[in-house]
Amino acid sequence: MASSGPTSGKKSLNTVTLLFKLPYYTQWGQSLLITGSEPALGSWNVKQGLSLSPVHQDNELIWCGKVSVAAAFTCEYKYYVVDDNKNVLRWEAGENRKLVLPSGVQEGDIIEIRDWWQDASEALFLRSAFKNVVFNATEGVKKESQSASLNKSLDPEDIVVQFVISCPRLESGSTVVVTGSNPQLGRWQAQDGLKLTYVGDSLWKAICVLRKSEFPVKYKYCQISQAGNSSLELGPNREVDIDLSSPKQSRYVVLSDGALRDEPWRGAGVAVPVFSIRSDEDLGVGEFLDLKLLVDWAVNSGFHLVQLLPINDTSVNGMWWDSYPYSSLSVFALHPLYLRVQALSDAIPADVKEEIQQAKKQLDKKDVDYEATLSSKLSIARKIFNLEKDKVLNSSSFKQFLSENEEWLKPYAAFCFLRDFFETSDHSQWGRFSQFSKEKLEKLISEGTLHHDVIHFHYYVQYHLYMQLSDAAAYARKKKVILKGDLPIGVDRNSVDTWVYPTLFRMNTATGAPPDYFDKNGQNWGFPTYNWEEMSKDNYGWWRARLTQMAKYFTAYRIDHILGFFRIWELPDHAATGLLGKFRPSIPLSQEEFLSEGLWDFNRMSRPYIRQEILEEKFGSFWTVIAANFLNEYQKQCYEFKEDCNTEKKIIAKIKTSPEKSLWLEKEDSIRRGLFDLLQNVVLIRDPEDPTKFYPRFNLEDTSSFRDLDEHSKNVLRRLYYDYYFARQENLWRQNALKTLPVLLNSSDMLACGEDLGLIPACVHPVMQELGLIGLRIQRMPSEPNTEFGIPSQYSYMTVFVLPHVMIALHYVLGGKKTKEEEVVSTRL
């Protein structure tokens, strides 16, 4: 067994030995270690942690390690799986373990700590969604001291056993006992069992003294309800034994038994955008305070969760485009669209009340008029602000809000002012304000400026949005309903965040997704990709701040496009579709790899392959017009794009603005698609930063460029294509996710769910399982190959099953030719 020599803190005469034991099966080249908060356990430095050694015991592999510490030793710790160089391969889920030794330990005592690896599925219930909302069974329960004490002196035949069990799913008013085969545990009579006390963090503990002759002892944990009904945990009996043959036996045994074994918990919920939660009180659109009504409906329907779309401000363009909730102006600010103006004041003047009623008559319709509703709300809010600004801005509640949120609130308010002043959110057009600095910000928002009230108005709106959403969130918690938010993968390139933190984003790129079943051209969302290297310098502070802000309202959240934390589909900013992208990070194909296979004509493979017969096939007799306006013939019957239309965005611009546009006015869409096809007719994409590196074009075998190659070149490209997309990146992507995702998960106590749809690398689901991330399954988008529709009963436990975005009515399946969805309904229901 491994031993760390030094004790914690100063050398004490009263030292004891901690003996850690954990059953865990490893693979060849792997081992376990403990690291914790004290120097004896490495001070959270894995390289200096306590190494454990394996011991075979019956059918188990037990990892053991000793360390000498002071008798008053306390610490937090965790188990890690490492390789031979102590590089972390995985770590147990859940919160840090807390070790407090029983009082009364004597010099030379051995305290044996028997732990179980904390699985991700168990750790789920320690998140606030369950611990503080759905169950919340320990609210009002008296919390006892972590340190257990004995009321009797020990003789040589006594062994002190401490039972520790986690019970996050305890029914309200219940207590926990341990019952078992000996008198101290009630001889299997639950009412006579050893009663445990609550010590916090869902943990229950009890201590008892057993005689050596009583071992082995069989036992189980049991819940006893307020009415006196007992419920024994599931599974086989637990057992504790001691090695009586050892010359120096453990005097104390701490049984850290994981979680009380119970039936797997399952729940249901509803996903709905805030703008769709309509009520008699709202003005033209669903509002934060309408969530209370939805929570009541959820409770009456037996639902435990309400999931929302993103609720951050998206006011980038000043028009209906901004109704898209995933392109945020600020990842911190809430959207003014969801403000209830009637709740801004208790003293709204009669004329403003009349204006509100008139607006309701005009805007309370089936479909939301985004522009008119937002404009009306802001206009009304300004009038109320002008009447009561001194009262609100000087209130202690507002001052506290400003103090706690000024890091993002001040830049947001300044951005909104500059956006309206310059009539654009494109901050590169703001002259001397295009480059953000704190000095410029402070001058811009300082007292005495002509626009000071404008700045304060944005503070005021955000303050009331915060108050109203906080009210709704507190109501949901009180009703035991999880409020689940949505964490978008990107931000708008013309946003507060790209203005304030430009180095965190790759502004010459765009985020998207490769082609799939639904879109052969892929997706281009337009967001700049993240500069993860820069973000890592402050341990991803921007992300941590985002999650901290979300946790003020939500107890669970959905990570939009979680694949982006493994790798992102990165496109050049001149792309309009999502086809000509590459994964970032990724290991590209090198020029040397191709040369070693006899492939050397990189221009042929990476430039658009345009031949006269291709033009004739695609455009018919109109091909000569296309060639004359968009292409140059660089050799007989071989063409390349002109400089003014050699990207997708340039093509779009030229089609719309060319003096010759009257020639193709009626064919504009088909011509644009045809030109895109020509531009995308490549098999390799050259790296813009290193011309000796290449990326295989997605679905390269679908191109005529590939079709016209010789068989040897085709075979080489097929093999390298598979290697790039499905083999060589896996470890890189796994390590990338393990750098970023744990930071998100540890930034708050919220329950995290990952949207893991699309082209899924093999490393994704194992990493999600290790980290305790719940996955997403949509029946008509199964992740399993060669499967048309998923079977929910076969989904793993760590899964959220979501119905498709577009549902069909059951009566549609009667008669006629059936769609795929209708076929499933008629055959499986």
C-alpha cells in the first residue's frame, strides 16, 4: 500500500492513520489516487495526491492507501483514475467528499474509510433541481454536527462503526435508520434500528460500537415516514467485516455507503417558449410572470419541470429578425419583451393605464407582433421610468442589484445607447467607441452626461426583469417544479460580449453544423467561434459568469449543441451555407500524407472543379451567360470564379447588384444554388492559415470533382476522409471537452442536460456519462445507425426523451399514403 509520509499541518503527538479502501475495476495502465484540500492529500494537486495500490479480495479489486494525520484532521477529497504518468483519465462524480474524524480517536488508532465510487447517476440527485426543488426533504430538518462522539469508553474488543448514507430523494418528514443482523441494528426490525442524524448535503450519519465477535454484520438502510411506515432500500444486504487476523486492526470503520438504493426516479415536464405562455394579464406576448400560471398547470398535470427557450436580450437588428432567441445581444441581460409593464409601479397614472389597455387590444392576438409589442412596452416603460426614476434608482433593492450586476450591466447599457445613437449594432462602425475600454465606458455612463437617463433606463428595465423573473422562479421552487433554462452555443457577432471581450471570439469565422439528414448543405448560424485558448487563461471566467447568472433563476439548464464543447464546425465568415467547413480543433491532413500516397495535384483537389460539360449539365443553354458573368476560362473548357464572386457571400451580392441581373431575375434562386454547387465542387479545403494542411470536404464522394479522379486517388481520399472524421480526432476531442465542460458543471449547482444531436463522435457519450450529463433523444432523430425511429423504452436512464418539434394529429394517419411519422403512429401506437 502506498503511504504519504507527512501529516497535515504541524507535527502532532496525537497522530492517527487513515486507511482508504475503494472497490473499483480499472484497465491495464490505470490506477487510482486521492487528492484533497490538505497537504497530506496533495492540496488538490493530482500529481501530489495519495496513490492507491490494488488488492484482490474475493471477486473485487480493492484500491487501498494509508496516510498519517493529526487526530483533529478534516478535509475534502475525491478519487481519480490516472495513467502511469498521473494524467487524469476520469474522476468520480458529485460533490467533494467531506471527512471529519469521530471524536475520541487516540494516538496510533487506525481509521478505515470504506468508500464507493460516486456514479454520475447518483450525483444527479445532489443537484439543486432535485435537492432543493423536487424533493427538498431536508428543509427544516435540524442539521447536526459532522463530528460523531461516543458516550462510552472502549475496550480492546470494541470496533467503532460509522454509517454514512446519502438520501437526496427522502420523502418530506421521513427519517433514516440502519437495520441489520445484530442487536444494535434492531435485528432487522426497522423501528428498533439505529437512527441516523442529518449532517447536511443530503448526508445522514450514525455511530455505534460493535464487538469483534459480532462480525460480519449484515445491514440495510431504511426510510421511516412521518406516519411510521418503513421502506427498506432495494438490493442485496450490505455487509461489513473486519480482518481479525491482522496484527494491527482498524479501531474505527467509516462506511461511506453511497446513496440509499431506491427505484429509479422518472419525471415528465413541458417545453415551451416564454412568448407562447399567454394570459389575460400579458401585453401582446407571454411574460415572465405568466410562468406562475404555467407552473400551476404543471403541478396539476403531474409535471416536475418547465423548460424554456433562451430568454436573453436579442435586440441586435431592431426588427423581427431579433425574435430568434439563440442570437443574443448579451448573454447576461434579459429580454425586455418579457417585461410586464403593469407591474413596474403601484402608482401608474390613469393615462398610462389607458395606453396599456389600448396596446393590449391592438396586440393581444394569436400571433405575436414582435416589433410592435417590444416598441409599445419600451415606450410605456419609459413613461413610468420618468415618473418614478428617483424613487427606484435610490432604493436599496436597486442599489444592491446594480452592485451585484455592474460587471455586465454597465457595458450592456452603454452598448444599447451606442447602438441606437449610431443606428447599428455593428460596433466596428462606432468610430472611437468601436474599441471597448473601461475608461471609455466610465466616461460614457458617468453622471452629468446628456444621455445619463438613457443609461439608467436600461438599468431600470433590467432591474424589473430581474425582479419579475426571480419572483416566478421562487414560485416554481415553492411548487416543487424545476425551471430549466437554455444555454445557447453562440452569441451574435454584433453583441455586447464580442465588443467587450473581442479576444474570446474568432471574429473571422462562423459557427454551424455539417450536413445531415435534414439539410444537405449543413447549417451556418453566423456566430463567431470561440477562442478556447484565450478563454482558458482565466479558467473560462466568461462561461463561469454566464452559469452563475443563470443559476439565479434556473435549477436546470440545457446545453445547446454540446458537441461544440468537443469540437465545433467552423466556417469562414464569407460562407453562407454550412458545407465548406472544418472541425475545430482537429488534426488536419498534411501535404506529406498525400505525397506519400502519390497524390500531388493539390490545386486540382482544393480549387472548384468547373468544366464546360458541368456547366452545360447544370445550366443548360444558359451556361454561356453564367460563364460570361461569373467565371474566367483559364484553359480550354476549364473555368474558375472571378475575384468578385469567389465566395458564397460574394455570389449572393453579385446576383442582387449586377447590372446584368435582369438576365436571371426569374431564375435567381436556381442560379444561386447552381453557383454554390460549383463553388463547393472540391474534395479538399485548404487551411487558410497553413497552406500545407487540408481538410476533406464533407460528403466529398457526392461531387463531380471526386467522380472524375482516378481510382487510386479515390481510394486514398476515402480512407483519409474516414480517418479525419471518424478516427484521428477522438482523443483530441475528448480532452477538449474534459477541459471545458467540468468548468461549466462546477460553476453552479444546476442540473445539466446536453443536446447531443447530429454527427456524434464516439467519445461524446462516454464523456457525458463520466461527467453526469443527461443526454437528449428525439424519436425521429435516432443516434443509432440504420435506425429510422428510436424506441424510448430502450433509451438509457441518463436521458431526456423529447417529442419532435412538429407534431402530427393522430387523425392524420387515417387513410391515404402515410408519412414516416404517421407510419410510426399507426404501427406502434
